[in-house]
Amino acid sequence: MSQSGRSGGARFATVLGWLLLAFSALTGVGHLGLGGGKGGEAFVMLFVVFGLPALVLGALLLWAGRPRRAP
């Protein structure tokens, strides 16, 4: 097994970031799929309340967990 030089926290941030981006994408797809039909309003609220913050937080976590150059 090779050592990549990344800490466990950086790996955790990367995995959590991707999971949050996937959740955001799923809520967005659900909102677009249901549209204005029955249940569409629920996905709008899900996307606004959970999806958009998950998108921002996921992007920040991916940025924080990115590999850095060695000094």
C-alpha cells in the first residue's frame, strides 16, 4: 500500500464533499423531474433548504481536502 501523503481529515473532507454534491444533484434532478406537478413543491423546498447549502458546503469541503504541493 502506498502512502499518498494526505491526512485522514483531507480524505474525509473529500468524501463528504462528494456526498454532499451528489445529494444536491439528486434534489435538483428530483425538482426538475417533478416540475410543478404534485410533489414538485416539496422538492423545491428540499432543494432550496438542503440542496443549495449542500452544494456550497460540498464545494468548500472539496477545496479544503484538495491535495497540496509539498514545500
